[in-house]
Amino acid sequence: MVPGLGHEAGQAIVDHPGIAKIAFTGSTATGKKIMRDSSVNLKRLNLELGGKNPLIICEDADFNAAVETAFNFGFNNTGQFCVQPSRIYVHENIHDQFVEKMVHLTKTVVKVGKFDEKGVTHGPVISSPQLHKILNYIK
């Protein structure tokens, strides 16, 4: 992973003849530019463009903050909002600890059930009253 501005760090990677493969997650426009520019050296590409964002957790990240962020992204609004990551990449040295903590939080914090049931944190995406209004509107 190389952080930096695309027109500096990214372009240097694309142009460098010693780099054989590029993996890029980002905008479709940037992906097209990478594909076009890297064709000169026939680089292999792995492009994930314009879709859901990955959550990348590096080894030196603030572990508790990373877990809290991942948990909140996964469960806020039943995990359905425009910037909710659809995948999480965790450095192998903290992977097992991360998974253990996420499982613990899920088992102890999340309670799935009817939206009006006491203690439920995650009900259906559309609650019964909302669904009733929608069905009446459709009729």
C-alpha cells in the first residue's frame, strides 16, 4: 500500500517499469487513467472501481478505535448506508484479535428482533408501521 496523492505517488507507480502489478480501489475515472497509462508497460491490474469502500486496518492502527469504527459501520442503520464498507481488510498480525473482538461485540451488543421489542438494537429494515404506510400508499 502506498499512500499519497495520485498525481504524484500513483503516477510514479503506474509509470515505473519495475512494478508489474497494480491493485487500486477508487473512482472509475482514476481507474480508467491507470488502465490507459499502465498499458505502456503491460502491467497486470486489479481495479475495484466506483463501488463500496473497503475498510483497511493496518497493523499500527489504534486497535480499539479500529474495532469500534468497523463495528459501527457494520451495524449502524442495520449496515445500510451509502458509505458502509462491504469488506474489511485487517493486517494478518492483528486479524485474529480483531475477529475475536468483533464477535464478542456482536454477541453482547447486538440484539435482533421485532422493532418494538424491549432491548432490540436491530429490527427489520422497514418497520411494520412504515411498511403499513407504504402498502397503503401503493394501493
